[in-house]
Amino acid sequence: SIMVLLVMSAGSGSRYGKLKQFDDLGPNKEFLLEFSIYDAIQNGFNHIVLITKKENKDYLNDYLRPRIPSDIKIDVIVQEVSNLPNSIPTDPNRIKPWGTAHAVWCAKDVIKTGFAIINADDFYDKNAFKNAANFLKSNPNKSTYALITYKLKNTLSEFGTVSRGVCKEKDGKLTSIIEHLEIQRKEDIIIDHNSGNTLHEEDFVSMNYWVCNESIFYYLEEYIIKMHNQLENIEKDEIYLPFAAQNLLQDNTIEIKVIDSQSKWFGVTYAEDKIAAVKNLKQYTDNGDYPSPLWN
């Protein structure tokens, strides 16, 4: 059966200072996204789709294709600003990408089944892929999606604030995600400076690891058209995937299972996070979690 992983690698990483998804952090200069692809393949994913900017398309394809086993299908898709649902007129002033909801929608022509979504610049760890694969294999219901969640304490940065969607659930199903924009640990307390809320170590948060059915493309098209009409700043505002998911949840169009990743997460929000990321990947490799080099 076809198992698809969609890797979001169109961002530019302003706080990090360079294209962090193409930063060589592994023991043999591998990118973070290569470890995710490796974990995915180990868990039965056999079609990797990457969304990126036009200028990275050939580079990504030329880089990954010789490394990844030849029986794994790879598609590199460009998130074109001009690629919009037909009813939306193109705006010549828009240069910035339309955001994550649009990025996923751009993959509609190559994905025809359920699929998982991850960010290129996050490390999600093995169990997350195992749990996502199990959900994909056992979910018969087209309106049931899943969110692979992480404990807040495992997703903070020592070097500044992070934004996280804090999840509320009932009976294993998501009821809401509340975006907190400036989360930081101060001594024993985790606080969101933006809202003033105190958060808890064990709170589940979203790291944008979604598992969707192909019905998402139809819903996203409607959502993009609706949101586009409401944008205040047509040159800058983005259309976000988590808000699209919440919208579908509130309309009872879909239900979203909350699945504990049972995993550690790390990422590279700030340049200083890089040292920890390099250390972690070396540690995992030394422990035998990953071969070195990653691809033979």
C-alpha cells in the first residue's frame, strides 16, 4: 500500500539566520529532514513529497534522489504564489508564500491517499513515525484525522521564546488548539509572555505533525478561498494549516485523534539551538539508532 510523507520545506527561517532545513547537522553532514525521511521509510512510508520554493526544487531533488533507496518515490513540489484556486485572481504585489495551508494544498496533484505532514526543520523521533504509520494503516474513516503530539517540556528552547499550539482533548479527540506565541521557561514556571498564561510541563502541544486523509485538499481549497477574501494585508498575511484544521474541527467536518508521539522532539528555532541538535544527532547515531553514514 502507498504511504505518503509530506515534508514542509518552504520556510526561510528568519530567526535562525539561514535556510535551516538545509543545514548539515548530522554526523556526516546530513540535514535534519533526512533523519525524518529515514525514520519514515523504516516505518513503511514509501512515497516522500517535499514542498519547497522554486529555487530549491532541483537542488533538493538532486541531493536526495541518489541517497534515498530507489524503490522510494520522491516528488519535489514548488509552492508557487501564483498557484491558487481558480476563483482567486492573482495579485501582482504578492511575493511572499501564502502559508502552510496553501503549501499542503499545492501537493494535491501528487497525493491521492491518506498522508502524514511534518516540518523539515524539526526532529520528531522514531516512535512518532511508528504511531503515525499505525494510524494510517488502521484508519478506515475519511473524516478522522490525527495529530501526533509532544509534551511541552520536550519542546522548549533555552535560547528564546517559542510559539506552540497547546492541545485540549476529550476522550482522545482534539477539542481545541490554543496558539501561544511566546513560551519560555523561567526557573520552575513555563509562561507565555504574550497571553500571560502559565503552562504545564505535561501539556500536549502540536509540532505540526498531522495525519490527514486526501479529503483535506478539497477542504483546504474551500478554506483558502474563504480566508483569501478576508485577508487584511494581501501582500503579507498567511493562511495557516493549524487554523484550517481547527476550522474543520469546529464545523464538525472532521474529528482529530490526539496521538502521543511518545517521543522526544528537538528543532532549530535559534542559531544557538544548532549545537544541541548536532550533539543529539551524534548521540542517537552513537547509540545505534541511525547508521552512519545514514544512507548506504
